[in-house]
Amino acid sequence: MIITNDFLDKIRSCSDGRNWANEKKLIGLDSVSFLKKLIEADKLEWANWLIVRVMERKQYLAYSIFAAEQVIEIYEKKHPENKNPRRAIEAAKKVLEDDSKENRASAAASASYAASYAASASYAASYAASAAAEKEMRIRIFIFGIKLLEGEKGWMLLKI
């Protein structure tokens, strides 16, 4: 996918991001090159916002699962009794492998139940990691997402 001003308008990007992309002459790049430039410029929030908007459904599912798995241990240390987020991850993996109506219903139920704990997990993650470690983790997640956009199969990457 090529990143154009029309595309950025369509997905309602912020004016700061659009202006920055135009200043840096990034308009017209493919999504992978554009994302790499965002990461190089330490625009991680923008990269995270954009990457999920250029992915197809299976890529987005694999990316979400991978990202959740990067912080699940932090959450489980803080809330060892709550297995709902892990159940949501496992349900999402089933959907990734077999996108059946039954699996989607199970994943939706698990995700809905686990969603109330997401803020707590995010809070725990932000305090459990130093700024450098958090940045390293975020970049690892972006690299995974870029591999998905480059055509690698997410369900295969998740087994690594």
C-alpha cells in the first residue's frame, strides 16, 4: 500500500503527523518504508497508530496477539489469579488458525471479559519496564508487524 495524503485524510490522521510526513517527503512511500521511517524518527506512537490501519484482518490479529504476549507476563505477575487475558489470547489464536463463527464468538466473549483488565495491564507494563526496555519491546512488536506487512504469515511467526 502506498501512503498518500488522501489515504491519511481517509484514516483521519492528525495534522501534525501529516505535516511531518510531507516535510520529510514520505508521501508516496509504501507502508513498510513509511513505518520504518517513523520508527527511525522515534515516532513510535504514530507508527503504532498507522500500522494497524494498513494491515489486513489476519495481519492485525497476529500483530495483536504478538503484542499481547509481550506484556502478558507483566500483567500475570501483578494479577496471578486472573487468567482472562491469557484466555483471550488463546481464543484469538484459534480465530487466527480457523476464522469460524464459533471461534469468533468464543474470542469475542473472552476479549470482552478481558477488556476490563486491559488498562490495569497497560499500567503494570509501563511501571514494570524502564523506558529503554519499553522502547525495545515496542520496536520488537513493530518489527513483527512489518514482517507481517512484508508477507510473512503471522500464525507461523507466532510459533517461534
